[in-house]
Amino acid sequence: MEDSGLKKTPAIAARETGPGPGCYTLPPTVGFVNHDYTRFTSPAYSFHQRLKNRLDLKDSSPGPCYFVHPELTRFGRAKGPSYSMLARARPPGLPQTPGPGAYSPERAPPPSQQRPPSFSIGARTKSRLVDPVPAPNSYTLPSLLGPRVPSKPSSPSFTIRGWNAKGSYAEDLSQTPGPGRYNTTDPSVYLCRPPSFSMLGRLKKPTQVSHTPGPGAHSPEKVKVHRARAPSYSLGVRHSEFLMPLITDVPEW
């Protein structure tokens, strides 16, 4: 018998139910397919079968004497950046660029500030003596007023003529009364009657017979008919809300 409090039992590997070391696999380091990305890949070559020797065909494939550089792979060239050091080329001549003193940065406004547009006044260019092209004011456009513009839609137009007393609608041959001769009926006769108001003269100011006090003469806070005395208030010190209240009536158990 074993005592768990005094002695520990060693672990037995047969009781473990997990997979053994042989169940785990690592990616291969040979070839390019599923190659371990933590390892460098060496150049790989493939061997092809020998071609048939014919009299009319020549073997154009390179032999073993050709050296293939390790940076050439079947996926392309695998090479880092390379640089070469050459001698400094001779300048073609003295540079004609202006020096630092030729610039005036103080005259340029800051790029973050806005400035008004600036213009320069130059000399008038010489006009051409012979110019067959007509000036802009030589062209005229047809008027758009009236209905006689063939290429534009026109609005309805009207003409104003003089007044003719005879033969016009203004000549009343039958001597009929005009619209102003007829009386209109009050709408209150055949419709609901609207409210009506009348304006009278201003009433006379009432004479002061009774000396009644106004609202400002009353002091409701001083009334003590229904209480012992009028309420009074005093401004004291603000007490802390965490103080224990004074308990005078202590129950006797």
C-alpha cells in the first residue's frame, strides 16, 4: 500500500493515452514541394532520359560541362540586390545652376496663407495691318422677340390697338344695366351667420368709493390665526450627512 501523504507514486508511461512521438511529422527539407520554410532550399536538378540519336537531328541540349548557377531555380532567379563600384564620371562642364545667394525666400509668402492674385502690365502687342477676319461686333443675331423667328419657339404675342367706340363690345346697344347696378345678397341669409361684434365707446373710469387694499398690501406669511406664531427662519451651519442624529426617545427593552 502506498501513502499519498508521505510518498508519491512514479508516473507510468503505459497509462498515458496520448499519441506517441511517432505520430508527429515535420515538413521535409528535400525538394520544393511542402518544403520547411524555416530552412534554406538548395538548388534542385532533374535528370531527363537520353534522346534518340538520329542522323538528321543534332543534340542541342547542354551537357554536364555547363555549370548552372545556384541562384537559378525552376521558380525563377533567387538573388538579392547586387551593386558595383565604378569610378566617378567626369562632369560634362561647369554647372550653370544658380547658387544659394540667387534665391530670395523672404519674398515668397508662406504656403499656408492666402494672397490675392497678382498681375503684371506688359507692352501692347503690335496689331496686324491686314486682317480679313471681321470683328465681333460685325455679327448680328436675329431678334428673339415676336413670332417670326424660324429657328426658335416663340411665346404667344399680342397687339394693342386703339379704342373704337362704335361696333365694339363697349358700345351698349341694348342699354342693359351694368354689373354695378345689381345688389348682392348678404351671405348670412343663405349661409350660417358668422359672429358679429360692435364697437362702443370707452366706459367711464369708476369712481373710488371703497378703499380696498391691493394685492401688495397683503402679507400671508404674517397671518397667525390658525397657528401659534408666524413662521420664522434662520441661516445656520451646514451639517454633515454622516453625523449620527440625536435620539432622545430610547425604547426600553
